[in-house]
Amino acid sequence: MSKNGFKLVIFDCDGVLVDSEPIINRIFAEMLTEVGFPITHAEVTQKFIGKSFKTCLEIIEQSYEKPLPQNFIELCKKREFAALQQELQAVSGINELLEQITLPKCVASNSSHRHIQLVLKLTGLIHQFEGKIYSCYDVPRPKPFPDVYLYAAEQMNTNPEHCVVIEDSVPGVQSGCAAGMTVFGYAQHSYCTALTAAGAKIVFNDMRQLSQLL
């Protein structure tokens, strides 16, 4: 147990372990614009950060009042995969941090298992989380609902009040708080005030600070 009473650290994946969000948001904006749903990179970032892909697609179809092309998801994932393979980096300082943390740790994400495995393999972080990866596809509801965080805690045999969640998005912070966990907001790409307002106990912007905070 850490000095704060934490027994488990639960990491979000995209934006916390891997710097994938700028790449994914860019591809998503390009693809949507190409198929007749014009949207900018900035709008995608603002509207969809932390939301599951399924939720994003539902929002798009509702706001434009028309369905996306049938093969949109497939094409989007294909282009995303190519870009991630070329450009993806681990979040700055995360490697050192994961080596320093002595507490048990796991991943709980709104992405699919396939995506989480891919990005962790590409960035060489997979060995830190083998067998301890949980996805919103394992539970009834994605973040901002608490389901995936409660599921992760249950699988790791830890009470929610002894868990600390590391999140970079408002839906993620809301999810961790709704699960009764302590949430630390990582604000490299986010707005500190928004994460604090959503319930983050501490907001920090450099991964190297985290081992001290824990």
C-alpha cells in the first residue's frame, strides 16, 4: 500500500500510456470529411476525447442526420493502423514511471482489446500489463459510466476506495469518480480546469511527477 492508501494504479490507455490521440483524431477528422461529414481536427478533439468509438459514430450520425458509409469503420481502422505504426510514441516519461511503480497496475480503456494490445506492443509497454488489460467492450457501458473501472478493480481483487485512476479526459475522470476511486488527471493535452471540475483530485502535466504523487 502507498502512503496515500492506494493498493492499485489503473491507467487509461490512449493519452495516458501512449500518445495516440492526436494521430487518431486527425485520421478520424480526415476520414469523416472525405465521406461528406466535414469536421476539423480541433472539433474532433474537443467533442470526442475520452469517448468510445461507438459513441463517437452515434453522435456523428445524429448531428448530421444521415448514416455513415457501411465500410467506414473498416477503412478508418485501416488508415489509423498505418499511421499508428509509423508515428506512435509512448507518453513522455511513462517508461521510467512504470519501472519505478511498485504497486500493482492495470489498464482500463474505452478502446477495444485489439487496439489496446496494438498500441502497447508498438510502444514496447505490453510486458508491463500482460493479462491485466480491461476494455469497455468487457462491460455493459463505456466511460463516463463506472463499469470498466469497477470491473478492473474486481478482476484485480481490490476495493474501489483503494484504487487510483490516471486519466486524461473528462469522461474518464467522471468514470473513475463514479466508481468511487481517487482520480489523478494527466493534463498534457487536456485542460486542467475541466479535469478538476470533473472530479480529479490532483492534476499534473508531467508523467515523471506521478511516482511522487502516488
